[in-house]
Amino acid sequence: MSADYGKLAMNMKPRHFTTKLYTTFIIITLQILVISLLASYVFYQYDLVIKEASEETLPTIISALRLSEQSNQLASFAPTLAAAESASQLDATYAQLSRTLDDIRQNLTKLDNYANQLPLTTIRNTVEEMADHLAR
């Protein structure tokens, strides 16, 4: 009878090994699945950050830089206006000023949704006053 128990014990070991092997494969598969889902979520969040940066943040920064550049252009027109000796020079400077003021209005419109409204309102009012003075 003891030989029968030995054979039974030998038969149980491979099944036990097979069970452990299948359990290990299932655990590894579940780990891979969890890691894949986590990686997908991280890449999705990364995609959202990149989209926000490219669609909202960068255009806002570019508009603000252009606004700064155009403000400097406005300041540079003062000596040109003071030194103008003819009506044609004044007309050319007026056309440049008008284009610059239009560009400033466009950049202010782009910044409306993203920036603090108080400084933009002040700038907008100043631009409108300048445009009124030029129209006279």
C-alpha cells in the first residue's frame, strides 16, 4: 500500500506544478493588463496637456508677445510723426499706425479669453482713443 501512496504523491506533484504555472501566467497577464491600462491613461493625460499647450497656451503667449512688439512700434512712430515734412509722409505714417492699431485690436481679441480683463480693457481703451485721435 505504501507504494500506492508513493505513486499518488508522484502524480500530484506535476498537477501542483501545473497549477502554479498557470497561476503565475495568469498573474503576469493581469500585471501586464494593469500596466497597459495605466500607460494608456498616462498617455491620454499627456495628450491632453500637449493639446492644451498647443491650442491655448502657445497662441496666448504669441499674441502677448506680438502685442508687446506692436506697442513698441507705436512708440517708435512718435519721432516719425514729429519729423514728417510733407502730407505724403504723414499719410504713410497714418497708414502704418492704422495697421498697427488694427493688429493690436486683433491680438487683444485673441487674449480676451485667457488673460486678466482689467489690463486688456485699459489697453483697449487707449487704442480706441489713439484711433479716434488719428481719425480727426
